[in-house]
Amino acid sequence: MSKTCRRDFPDGFQEVTREGICPKTRKAVEGAFRGKQFPILLHGGAGTGKSCAMAWYYAFWNGPAKWHITGEYCEKIQRCRRYRSIVEEYDGRSYDATEHSFLRTAKDPQRLVCIDDLGLRGSSDSVYEIVLNLIDCRKGKPTIITSNLNLDGIRQVYDERIASRLSAGALIEVTGPDQRRAQGIRIKA
């Protein structure tokens, strides 16, 4: 892990600091990285800091890195299948992306792949197959996945195969209060 920021934080995470990550979460994630226990699944309630922690590791990763929101990634693959290719932007440049190019990027063993909000919107057969392919090609490679679901919830949304593949890595339950809710203002009018 680099001591200096290697890339921009994903949209919505520009204010993330290392100190803002729960020390227990930070210690568990860093231990999983040292032990190469991939994939790392950060699961827990909404607003507990899972995505913020993943964003920090994404920004400070030494090698190449890719950030995906599960639903958006699945939609991109489905559009590639429908239209053969789509226009993507990466590092300020546009290029034609195909399903093959997405999978080639996902298979890169040096690349950290961050998958946000697994299981958020349920699953169709197409989404299931896309998620399974993505998880399969990340086996043993630097990968962080966030979900509000634990393994039992993931098993219900997808099936035992996806839950089993995730259980091969580090399962880190992120607990605590909803940090977004704590930042909100309550006004009684």
C-alpha cells in the first residue's frame, strides 16, 4: 500500500481519510492484504463505513485499480452484449469497451478491483452470471467487495456458489452506527 494517494477517490468519497476508517476495520483489512486473503468482503449495515474504507484502499493502492458499483457494472456488461461495445472513460480518455475488455481488466492479477454494493438490487439470471464471472476471475487477486448483506443474505440473493467463493477470502463485518445518519440535521417544525 502506498503512503501517497495514487489516484482520485471515487465520486462521493473525496473526504475519506485513513483516520476516519474504524481502527478495527483498518486492522482487519490490512491483515487480509498482508495474508493475501482475497476476496475481502466488507459487510454490515448501511452507513457503517464499508465503502469509505474501500475507497481509501483504492486511492492508495500501488498498482492499477478499478472501482465498480455492482449494478452499474452489470448494466455495462449487458449493454456490451446488446450492442457489442460501449464507450467508456478511463483516466480522462474515451475508448470502446467490450465484454472481453472488461474481463481482461478484471483478470489482471496486479489490479485491485473494488466492487461496491453487492446484492443491493437483487438478481436476475443475467446479473447472477455476470457477478459469478467477475468473482471467478478475481480468485486470489486483490479484490475488495462491499455489501449490506452477510453471507447468508448473499446466499439468498444469489446462491451457495457465490457465497462459497466469497467465503474463501476474508469476511470482515463492519459494525457501528450509521455515520451518514449521525451527520444529518434533525429539525422539528
